[in-house]
Amino acid sequence: MKWKETVKGLKAYEPGKPIDAVKREFGLEEITKLASNENPLGCSPKVNAFLKETDFNFAIYPDGYAQNMRTAVAEHAGVPERDLLFGNGSDEIISIISRSLLGPGTNTVMAKPTFSQYKLNAQIEGAEVREVPLNDKREHDLDAMLAQVDDNTSVVWICSPNNPTGGVTNRSAIENFLAKLPADVLVVLDEAYIEYVTDPNYPDTLPLYKQYPNLLLMRTFSKAYGLAAFRVGYAIGQEALVRKLDPVRAPFNNTVLSQVIVPIALSDQDYIEKCRAVNKAGKKQYVAFCERHGLDYYPSDTNFILFEIKADSNEVFQELMSRGYIVRSGAALGVPNYLRVTIGTEEQNAGLLAQLEDILATKGVLA
């Protein structure tokens, strides 16, 4: 096979282990998955009710323009319909951007650590990847990132809140960065967890995209809306920018079901408020655990938290899994001796923390 040089040696994305596989491996009947930042409450009851009552003709292609979903998202966000680009999850939008703008002779700038798909897609396209460590506040170091930008830079990625660390990049830093950046460099502001943000310093970014033609906001229905299985991500940018990216999008990339479900989910904002409240309370359980045991943690504006365990994170990951809890090892995310845990329900959080406390005490980490 005549493989592209850029894909040789690449490793596929490693998602959290599937529940059925863990059940079989360890002979367990019940598994709590807190690894992939899914909403533990699931989706709006309105969505479930609709699915039980409605039939579809699955022989017909979906609307390639996603008109009904497009209208609902535009009205919810308060943006023009033609300023929207839809993807089969945000992952496809990252691929569209990379395929459109990156290649040999170009470079892309991002934080480290951050969402792995930025780097992977850049490598596939043969672009140089320039990674900049987070600053001492555990935020994107936008001044250092700006220093990495040159005439060959095509895309800069800002993940806010950042995955896997959970922190946001503040308003003044983003605005100063955009003001100084060359106009021919695309800035992608990935806001997959924006519904969970409580930091008052985080900006309303919609006015920024209207001011900067080279800014693209990226959001998703996979997290707070509990629709990960439907695979709908979207981007917001000025129409001229979206028009350039759209030809790279696969036709019919959002299913008939997803296009019908998204407007229903958007109509139930009371449910999103409930999810936000449950998440806020759950986060306090993890913070209290860390502070009680003197463990470092990253302040989070997401539905996950990255925290220290003072032990081999791969070993602890395996031991938790054997006890019925799937989390993410920090070693797989570039942060060894830490775990990233999705915030679950009060009961799920308490159960996991009890098992973790026992494991760490056995290892001599906890007094």
C-alpha cells in the first residue's frame, strides 16, 4: 500500500472503554462510565418522548442543508443561519478545518495539553504542529502562542474550557490575542463545554466572531445536551468564512434523526439548567475530596475534573475499572499521576470516590 508518509506511525484516538467490554473483562453486572464527559442525566425527556412516538422513513436521505435544525440553532444563538456550519460531531468540523487550511509548508499552534484531535488532524495533513505549554495559571498562554505565529501559520486552536484541564481563557486575553493576530490566520475557539461555564470572566464570544472575520466558534450537542450518540457539532463564523469551509463538508453529514432531535433539545432549556445545577453540586464533591486529602486539582468550568492521585494513573485506572468505574488515566492525556473524571450524579460520584479512597489508602497515598 502506498500510504501517505504523514499517517505512518499515527495512533488512533483511544476512547474510554465501552461498558459491555468492561463487564465481560471483569465479570461485573453494573458499570459506571465517567470517562467521556457525557451527561450522566442523559438527554431531555422531551427527546425521549418524541422518539417513542415518531416513525421515520429511513430510506430517504436527510436534508443536506439541515434547514430545520439550522433555523433552531440560529434562533437559539441569535445568529444568521448562513453563519452556521454543521458537522458529524465537532470532530468532523476539526477535520474540515484541517483539510481546508493545513498541509505541508504550513503550521498550526495549540496549547499543551489540549484536545488531541487538533494535533492528529494536523499531522494527517502534513502540517507542522507547534505546542505551547499552559501558563502558571493553567490557562492558554496566548502571548507565547502568538510568538509562535509566523507567515506559515494557518490555524490557531483555543480550547475554552480546555480539555483535559477544564479551565477557561479570560476575556481580555482572547480579545488582545485577536487584535494582534494576523488577519489571515484562522482562530478556532472550541467551546464544547460552554453550557457548563460559570466563570464570570468568560466572555460572550458571539460579538467577537462578528468583529473578527478570522474567528470560528465551535460548539456541540454531545455534552450538556446529552446527545453524543446523535453526533451533532456546529461552528459559528462570518458567512464568507463558512462558505469557504462548507464545500469540504461531507454531504448529508447529519442524520434525519439528529436534525429533528436538536430543535427539541434546544426547546428545553429548563433541563439544561437542571443539568448545570447537578454538575455544579457534583463538582463540589470532587473538590472536597481533593482538599480533604491534599490532592492537587485543576479548577474546572466543565462537566469533568482533572485531579492528582499521587500514584500511577494507569494502575489506578485499571483498579477502578475492576471495581466497576471507568475513568480516564491522566497518562493518556499527557498528565501522568492524575485522573480525569466525568462528573456524574451525586450517587455515582460518591461511589467512585469511596472506591478511589480505598485504592489510594492501600497504596499508601492517603493517611
